[in-house]
Amino acid sequence: MVSCVVTEREYRSNIDDTRYCEFDTQCELSEICSENGKCIASTQCLSCSSLPHALSLCYHGLCLVGMCEENYHDINGLYHDGCEYECAVSEDGIEICDGYDNDCDGRIDEDTNILTDPLNCGECDNKCPVYDNSEALCVGGNCYFSCVEGYYDVDGIPGNGCESTECVPTADGVEICDLRDNNCNGVTDEGIIKDSPDSCGPLCTECNFPNSVTQCIDGGCEILNCLGNCQDLNGKRDDGCEYCCEITAGGVEICDGIDNDCNGYTDEGLLCECPDGMALINDIFCIDKYEASRPDATFSNPGTDNSMAQSVPDVIPWTNTSLQDASDACQNAGKRLCTPEEWELVCRGTELSEYSYGNDYNPTTCNGIDSFCFCGPGSSCESADVCPFAHCYQTCGASFHYVQTGQFPDCTNSFGVFDINGNVWERVQGGAGRGGAYNCSDSERLHKCSYIADWGTSPISNFGFRCCFDGD
């Protein structure tokens, strides 16, 4: 057990400092196995939260939509909007033509073709009339009829159907595509192609949908495939492949206001801007650049205004906080406490190091118990070549104390977040402290990004915090 000098309490880590692995499955679900064989927080898992109407899941870096709320469904297959489709199953989930999505698959009346179905022509329950001596037809959503063998529509009046048993030539006796026996040879529309995109169905419709290659199936025009960079995103045939988009950034969505993966969404699942005083982490969430301080804190005074947390340099950090204090202060600032996974990701940085600044402990980089050693004339360490030096407190003693935010400029990494190791412990969701403090006797161990100090949720003198933000 390792104790902190000032408080004389004992910290403990509820996991080993280093968790070794060969495969992702040997790590927690929110972690992945890094190239150097260590379990680390997965960047992708950090975005697996707060899904609309859904329970989110993360499987070693893969975000999944779990169980949807009642009457909500994940239709588009995209993670970021959760279960985006509200629909109550009707008709026992059997799709009928009634203008409703009975089976809640995101499509309405998909089993009925209102362009060709005589019972639902143009719209549900619109039945094409059956005239005398004829058969009802639905073409392009409009009702027509064709005469049965031996009968003819001589007068061209639909109401009386095929009124004659004698044929009178029409169209100058030249057979055309009009469902009539123009040349009176007893055959209707003979020799006329009705199954090609150029001549499709009973009235030889030309299939022509924008940005697409068409086909004629069962007397109706359909989209075979889209041309170029176009897609049929809305599923409507009339406007063809209406969405034209060129894949950029290798098809990976980035913050640029462009639909990089051409799925109809721009910058989906990403956070592209942060409030003032925060750093953007992998386009997923924001974290305070500095340890939290009170709104009226100064370089020499911690302040007394407990209304909300701020993230600014050169002021005394907020200490002696409980989990509730920290959570409320972040919430009042329009933010929230960071999750353990978020905090560790930022601490390790893009290099996945043991400390924010690297893998090797350095007592001068961040504020710890070895940062202000007694090495001057008359001290027992007067002859030391370098002061401070690792673990000098145990040898010479040190004037350890917390400092104003951002006073150790090298205590950072490429994310631009300061003092995440040392100075004060930082509470995360759940209440544990991370990053070590200015007064821990073994800063080399307790300042590690992997170390977890779990003392419960009550106020502790050297416990501070910082806030996170994900746009919600």
C-alpha cells in the first residue's frame, strides 16, 4: 500500500498498473490490446454513449446499438443516432397496403406496387373498375382496361367497356401500343416489345430515372443500378439515384462539413468544436485544458464561488472536492465529469505512454512530491548533480505544494491538456481519483495514467477534477 504524505490516507489501485494482453478479448470490453501488448482505453469506445432511444454497447472498439426502447428501431444501421425510427408494429407485423409501416422495417407498403396493382392503383384501396367484357389494368398508377378475346372497344368510351363483338380498325390499321386491336386481326399489340426499359409494360412506358440504369420487371420500371457517384438513398423510384457524392478522406468521416463516406450524413458521430478552455480529443469529446477552478479564483486565492467550474491557467485549482461537488460544478458549466476511459486516453496521449509526457518518470515535468527538493547548501543532498531528482523527498525532503494551473508547461502532450499528472488528484465519474497529486510519497507510481485511487466519494483535501463535454 502506498500512502500520501499530507493526508496520511492510503490509496489503492483496483486494477494492476499494467494489463498485458495478446488479443482484444483479454481486455475489458471498453479496451483494446495495443501494439505493445497492453490493454488501453479504446478511442472508439469513448463515443459509445448517450444514444437516442437505445442502449449502447462497445466491443473492443466497435460501437454497437444494443436494445432499442419500445417502439423505436435502428433502421439506418448507423450508430451515432441510435434507434432513430419510431414505429409501433401493427397488423401482427404483416405489411398490408394501408399507408403505414406495419412491420416497422422503415418501408411503407413495400409488398404492394401501387404502379401496377389493379387493387391498389396509385394509392391503397384504389381498385381499378372492371368494365364489361374487359380486364382491369394498372399502369404507372393509372387505371386502364383490356378487352377479353372476342370483344372490342370500338367507341373508346371506358364506361361501357368492350361493347362490340365486331372490330373496327383504329390508328389507320397500324398496330400500336394502346391495348387495342388496331388492325383487327384478333391480336392486341402484337409484335410490340413490352419488357425492355425502352418499352415497358402494357402501354410501352420508357423507363427513365435520373442518374441510373433502369430495367423492366413485371411490366414496371425499376432501378438496376446507379451511375457514377450517385446513390438511391431515399428509395423512391421517380427521382432515381438522387444523391450524388464523391468519397473523400478515404471514406472516413472527419470534421470538414463534407459527407466523406457518402452515406447522406455530414460529420456524423463526430464533435467538431469545443467550448473555450477545452481541448478536442479525436473529434469525439472535449476535455478541460486545465484542472477545474472556481470562477473567482486568482493566482493567490482559490476563491469562494462554488457555482460552476472553469478551465483557465494561472489560478489556484479547486480542491477538497467530493464526487457530488465535482459533478455539480461541471453540470452547472454545461459539461460533465469525464469517464475513466476518457481521462486515461487523454493522459496517455497519442503515444499511449505511461505518463502524459512519456514512459519514464521525471520529477521535474509535473508537480509531485519530488518537484521541490531540499538540495541547497547545508542539505544532505547538497552534492547532488541534479536537483530535483527521482525520489529526492525520501532522501533530502522537499517543499511539496500544489501550484497554480498550467505552471508546469511540459506536463502535457499533443492533446494540449495540462497537469493531468500531479498537482491534484482528478475525480472521474464514479468518484475515483486519477493522475496523482503533489504530495504522494511515490509519485513515480501514483502519477501513472493507469493508477486508480479509490477513496470513495467524500471531500478529500488534495482531490480536484476537470470536466468533459460531448455536445449533448
